[in-house]
Amino acid sequence: MALDNFIAIDVETANFEPTSICSIGAVKVENGVIVDRRYSLICPEPNYYTWRCRAVHGLSDEDTFDAPSFGTVWSEWQPWLEGYRLIAHNAAFDSKCIRSACRVYGLDEPCDWGCTLRAARAKIPRYVLPSKSLDSLCDFFAIRLDNHHNALADAEACAKLAVILSDL
């Protein structure tokens, strides 16, 4: 996973529907250095929160009742995202959510994804670090992760992790 230029991205969902993105964070990396960050709350689709999702990220209806739709945010971010590979920790989840939301809003789906979870599993033996969760990897590599499950905090941690893993 040799990376110099990419965007690390993370989403949180309001419920168990992949289209229910309620927050999104992204961190742009150029030449291995973080150069920009974006974050937005999003009015989820469908617009309801499960207690379990609220317990993970702490967001609720009150946080997103007047937030823009995913379609609005993604359309505004599109020029900023263009030409960059997207990287996520457990990209299977984030890519599924973003692709599903893009379909709902009739937007082009990103197709170039990398995954720090997959890279960590390939590069770090289980006996060295059994868990490859984002917080476990951050502890292992001394990456600061103050607000786990905040989409921007997780995206920034993912960006730093991707740079480290690309050097292993």
C-alpha cells in the first residue's frame, strides 16, 4: 500500500441502513503529509437513530435535524475529492455506505479504495498485535486518537496509520 497522496475518510451512521450517514470526515494527504481536513454533520437517510449507533458516536436527531443531506455535502466535496484514492479503516463499511448514499442521490460512486485494516492484517502478525481495530493500532503506533468515533478524528487517525503502514 505505497501511498503519498490520498484522502482518508470515515463515516458514522444513524442506524443500520448503509445510507444513514450522519457525519463524515475526510483528511487529505499529499506527499505523506496532512494538508487539509473536512467534516460535516449530515441529515441521515432514513432519518432515525438507533440507540446502539447513538451509543457509539454520540450523535442524535438534535445534532443533525438541520444538517445538509449527503447529496449536498458530497456534491460540494466532489472537486476536493477528485483525483485522490480514498482510504478508510475497514473500507468495506465506509465504501458500502458512501456508494449506497451516492445511489440514493444519483451521484457518481467512488471506486478507488484502500483499506488500512486490510493492510494492517497483512503486515502485522497476529502474535504481535491480535486486534487490528483503529484504536488498537493507534495505541500500538502511538497515534493520538482523542475522540474515537468522531468521523474527523477517525479519518485523521486513519491517514496517519496509512502513512505508517505504507512504510512497513
